[in-house]
Amino acid sequence: MSTLLQGRHRPITAPELRDRVSAQRVTPRASARHEPAAAVPCRPVEAPRWRLTLGSIAATLREWHRRSVNRSELASLDARTLRDIGVDPGVVDYEMYQPFWRPPRDWRD
């Protein structure tokens, strides 16, 4: 144990440090070698998490707006058009008063 401590306390001089570093790097670094573009693996670029979150918020807002527009268009149809498409006026009344965040009910059941 005492020999380990004695060797440890001896200072490393500059030439010995240079020898250690050169011995560790025997092969050239991978980034220093030139590789053709075809040999480089193609990896998809990942979007940052905040961009994904912002995209999902925007998609939700678009969906809510679409629901609101669809419900208002359905409410503007007259009774003859509703009969032609096979929708009961009661269904239109129900859908018209639903909040925009609720998905439309399947009235074909």
C-alpha cells in the first residue's frame, strides 16, 4: 500500500503526460476520417418536445373550431333539407346546444 501512495504523490511532468495522451489515441478519431455521404446513416430529426406539444394544442383548437362550424351549419339547415339527409330535427337541437369540446354524437344509430 505504501508503494501505491508513493507513486501517486510523485508529480507528473509534461513529457510523461504527453506520452500518456499519445498512447491513448492510437487510431484516428471517427470524426476526423472522411466518409462518403452514402455511408452516413440516415436518422430522422426529432422535433423538440415543446414543438410537439404546441402542434397538438393547435390540432385540438382546429378540431374544436371545425366542430363549432359544423354544428352551426347543421343548425342553419331547414326542415326539408334535414328530411332529405335523414336527420331528425331533435338531433339538430341536441347537437346545436352541445359545447364545442364534446365530439358529435353518432346520429345514425
